[in-house]
Amino acid sequence: MLRGTLLARSSDGRAWRPHVFELDPHLLIRSLRYADVNGKALGQVILTDRDPWIRIQPPSLRPHCFLLKTTDQRMLLAATSDDAMWRWIDFLLQHQCASLADEDDMTRQSLVVHEHDVLLRQSSSSSLTSSLEMHRESTLDRAHVQLVPPDSELWDLGAAIADLMVERLGMLRIALPHEDALSQCHVYVSENWQRASKLLLLVGSSNGRIPPGIWSRHDVTTLGVERGSMLPYLARAQANGFGTLVLDACTNSNLCSNGVTTFKVPVKGSETPMAHVRFVWTQLLPATQARDVVAIAHGSGGAVLHDFLQAHPPALASLRAVAFLDSIHKPTDDVVGRFLRARAVGWERSVSVPSGQPLVPVAPLRRSDLFDAPVAGWRLSSGPVESPTALVALDAVFRFLEFGLDVNDDDESPGAVSDRWMAMQTRAPPY
């Protein structure tokens, strides 16, 4: 929630008046509400699906001033300082409530900006992610633009898996950001996803254009649809009473053509893998009754999930356990690192360590040394490189997730989930 006072330009353009603005980004219909200084409601600016954008105004108009524009509303707002102005702008951008238009400040980090209809992603050095230009959907003439369907063996496999998720498992396909958007990605949810008390999120590798329902390109192309996809996990989750949600972190844009040239159109709200996870967490999860959330993340999907949790620590409140499969995330010495040390286990391929055995011994995590203990947690072998980790570890992963749901936060140790589960495994036969 963001709340504070800004000056708003009057409709006749002659005066600036102080208003109290408030925005809750976790609502499905996000609106910037404003009231006078006495608390009397004056109105709101609807941001959801209105393609809102922000432009910094020249100091000659007023210092620290920016324009917030939607398809049917326009509002000039001013803060008391540049820092205060950017606090509002960063909040709107980071929660996918607006985009930054024109070359207002190309030096700022972590902003998604639009300039001359080309989408640039700010990192340590700005560069286009592809030789193809990326156009904002709102600038396109929809009557003369068509989607260019993907044409690859991997997408044929993805289509077959999608059909099985829908027809065999009864899953539903949800378009993001909405059904009428030109550029979409799709998540797949179980029929009970809104009613289930426990919800499982499945995040595949985010490198390359990998369709939802696939852990990795290697596994599905070598093992086929039935054994190399998420289908075995989804069937097990259904049998165990989980609601399931399959993310589509790789579809961040789609190819379009106007008959003359081909270009990319970003998926609004899912322009990056982490933005997609954020959209799912803040827009879809609040629509469920799930009290407990668990997650399985594969490969680079593990890094995306880790980075999302770092950027949004409140998400840890409902997350009960995480299983990493061949994840490339790096443990961090912060609240997320401590949380994952306590409530996550990873599985990785190994040619030298027998399947199910720890790759590296891990010292127990005790409450007394919670802030001093190493954050590197339990990593188990899934066997030789030729063995697919996801398939080999399936039974153990679900045993761990179910155990994580049964361990309360007030148990004797913050490391109760991972450490106590591992202690149980030493007394159990290897999988």
C-alpha cells in the first residue's frame, strides 16, 4: 500500500491543490484514489487495463512534477522533492501500474521504460534483448496487426502438453493480462485452484522460449511428453489434494506482423520472468482460498523465484516449502537466504554421489545462531547426469512438500522443515 500527499493541478490549469493519494497494488482492479486534506473522497484514476503511462514534466512547468495518463484520464501531479516524486513513480512501475514514457531519466535502474515505441530494459547497460523492435500494444492499429504463431518442435510439444493438462487433468487455461490482449501469456490452473487450502506453484526454466508445462527443453525432447514434462507432477499433486498453478515465465513477448515488418509486443505485466511471477503472486493468488503455498522451481526458474522473493519479502508469509530442481540460484545472506535454508531442499544431478544422498554435509540450523549460520542448505543427488532430476526426485519432492505443510513456525527450530525432514530420510530407504 502506498499513501501520501501530492499536489494536483486543477482542471482549469490555474492552481495546484494538495490531495491525499492512496494505491493498493494487490487489488485486481487497481485504482489511484484521492481525497482532500480533510479525508473527503474526490475521485480515482483506474489503472488496470487502461495502459497508463508516466512522463516527467520539465522544471519550467513545476519542479518534481509528472503526468499520469490513461486512455480516458489525465492528471498532473507534483511532489515536494525529486526523491518523493521517484518514490511514487518507482512504486507504480514496480507494481505494473504504469510504464515510463519518453527519455525522462535513462540512468535510473530497474525501470521498464518505453521510448519511441521501443521497449528497453534497464540493467547495468541498456540494450535491446533482440534485434527486433518491441512495440507497446497501445500504439498499434489492431485492425492491421496479427500475431505470428511460433513454429518449432518445442512449441508443438508444448501444445500437446497443454492439451493433456486440459483434457486429461481438467486444468483451465488463463490468459494474462486478459483474454482481449493482443500479446498474451498463459497459466494453467487446476479445477480446484481457488478452493484448495494448499496451492502448488510450478516454475519451469526461464531461459529461452519454453512453453508452460515443461521443466526444461532437454528433459522433454529426450524423454517425451509423458515423462519429460510437468504432467507426472501435476497428476501427483491432483491425487494429493493440491490446487496447482503452472506459470509461463518464458512468454514475455509475442511476435506480431503488420504485413510489412515483424516486431515483438511485450506481454503487459509479464515483460520479464520475474514480473510474471509478481503478476501471478499479486493478481491470482489473492483470488484463492489457499492458506499455504508451496513451490517447485527448475533451473533458471529457481533463480527467478529467488529474485522475486528478495524483491517482495511479504510473499514469504504464505510460502511453506520450496523444492529446487537443478536450480541455478545462489544462496544469499539475507532474510530470503535464511528462509530458504530453513524451508527449501534442492535436487541436482551428480555422477559421484548416490541418488538421494546429500551432495555436501549441512550443519543443523539452530535458533541461537540463526543470523550467523551459513545460508547454503540441503542439496541432494538425483543420480548421474543422464538421469532427469525432475523424474527421479518426484516422490521425494512431494514427501518434502507435504512435510513442510505439517511443520509450524513455532516449532523448536527455524530449520525444522529441511533439517528434520533430512533426519527422517536417514532412517528411510533411499528413493
